[in-house]
Amino acid sequence: MQRLYDFIRRHPTGVDTFWAVVLFGFALLWTVSVPDGVGTRWIAALIVLLLSLVVALRRRMPEKMLILAAALGVAQLALDIPVNPGDFAMLVIIYTVAAHDGPRWASRFALVGGLCAASLAQWRWPEASSGPGGRIFLAIVLSVPFALAWVLGDSIRTRRAYFAQLEERASRLEREREAQAKVAVAAERARIARELHDVVAHNVSVMVVQADGAAYVLDAAPDQAKQALQTISTTGRQALAEMRRLLGVLRTGDAPESGEYVPQPDVQQIEDLVEQVRRAGLTVDFRIEGTPRPLPSGVELTAYRIVQEALTNARKHGGPEVGASVRLVYFDDGLGLLVEDDGRGASHELYEDGGADGKGHGLIGMRERVGMVGGTLDAGPRPGGGFRISALLPLKPAH
């Protein structure tokens, strides 16, 4: 049964042709009752054949078949070919045109023609036993099937259009969901990249500097080498703690086996960060202006990461004997950051083009973080040498 249904759906014209042949067979039986006269019967048979053709091609050429059906109706009136079984094709084509998503004039023409057909038939071939009132009543009754055929077809067309809109809307929503999912995945990847860079780059940089220093003074100053190794150990533990925090955030469904995740850094920990950098050998002048107060967590994390990345870059690109300064300024509507160093500064492509081979990603992460909180960032070389990073972080979140 399912195969038969699928075959019918795949071959609609073949199905229509089958019913056209059936209609033509019944109509040919009617031609036997046509009055004698070879010409009249041949004309009636030709009209019946063309009406059957209307049924066969109704879905392939609905507008053309409508015009053909109307012309055949006029021919019946003119040639005195009375109502016959072949006229059932007019009901079929009216339904088809009303249900077809084609020009609206065809649907209106089919409705008007169908309503007029019964009245014209009663005028051309009146019932001898009926008076004027009976003929009018009979014309109204015979007009009902034509009106019902049009109403049924028009409702089918409206329903198809409604379902098409639902499918298009569902498809659009699905595309939007896929686009939003891709954007969310890209944003999450960027966030993870920023966190990994901030955690790894800074702490590993400190460890490398301390390891080089320890190797250099290992024989001449064992105490300094021991202190450098202690700094390496402390920095490594801090890096591991932050990595565990990051992994804990990524594995949202897993509970920590012991203890709580390490909280995200905030503005109060910038002083500890500066002290850690000082122990690593970088001279840093740290000042706070204004009245410190609690800030949104996103602003505090962004401020910490900016200072962390700026000091890491100063140590990596500033050269020997480089010094840096960090300024935190509390405004009424935001937090200002100014980090400067007096070293060589970074190359142009690192702060303008984003760098290559993994370089310059820290500044990219800075701009992304500042943009997420609705702030502004300015990074570039100082007029007198060195590098300067300035940021303004508003207290209101970005929309």
C-alpha cells in the first residue's frame, strides 16, 4: 500500500490521465443519446474528449486548461450540446485552479465562471416542467457544487501556504541556531585561548627567567640560585592551580575531587602579581589612585589579565635592565589602567597585525577582553622609547 501511495505521488499526471480515461468512457456512453446526426455526435464526442484532456493536464497546465474548459462551455452553449458527464471536468479544474499557487486572476475567473455555469445551463436548456421560480432555485442549487469546489481548493491552497511558511520558519530558525552555535563555539574557543595564554605565558616566562638566572649564579651565589628555584617552584604551583581552575570551568559537569576551584584573579591580586614580577628581576613601580572599591568580576579579571600580559611583554621584549610602572586609577564610572616600560618595546607587527607563529596573541586577547566589558584599549610604543598600554574599563557591562 505504501509503495502504491508513493507511486501515485511521484506520477500525478499518470493518475489524472487514468481518471480522464474513465471520464471519457462514461461520456462516450452519453453520446449515444445525442440526437441523430453524424456532425452533432462527432462534435459532442470531440468536446467530451477535450474535457477529458482538461482532467489529464489539470496539474501540468492549470491556467491553460481553465481557459480550455471555459471555451468548451461556450461551445456547448453555442452548438446546443447539453450538459453531460464530461462537464464534471469543470468542477475538477475549478478545484485545481483554486488550490494551485498560481495567479489570482485564474482563481477568481474560475469562481465567477463556475457560479455562472449553472445559470447559463438553465437559461439554455430550461426544464419544461418548472416555472421561472423553480428554474432560479434549481440554478442556485446547481451552483453550490461549483462554489464548494472552489472553496475546497482555496482552503487547500491556504493550508499549503501556511505549512510552507511553517517549514520556512523552522528552516530559518534551524539556520539561526546553527549560526549561534558556531558563534558560541568560536567565542568559547577564543576565551579558552585567552585563558591558556594568560596562565601559561606569564608563569612560564617567570620560570624561564628564574631558571636562567639560577643557572648563571649557581656557582657564584648559591643563595640567589636557591631563591630563584623557590620562585620557580612557587610560580609552577600557581600555574598548576590556575590550570586546574580553567579545566574545572571547562568540565562543568565534574565536581572537584578535593577543595574548591581557585577563584579568578581580581584587582586586589595585582599587587601580588607585581611583587612576583619584582622577584623575577623586573623593576616595577606600582601605584593606585582614587578610592578602591569592589568592581564587577568581569572588569576585575580583565584588569588583572591586562597588567599580567603587559608585564610579561615588558620582560620578554624590553631587553636588559628594563623598568616598568603600573597605575590603577579609580574613576566614578570606571577603572583606568596604565602600564609602561622603558625598554626596547615590541615590534610593529606584534601590536598592529597580531603577529605570526603564535606571537602577538596576548595583545589580541587584551583587545578581546576589553571589548567584552565595553572598554577601550590603546597599545603602542612610547615617544621616548619603550611600550605603553592604556585601558579604560567602564563599570556598566557592554550590551
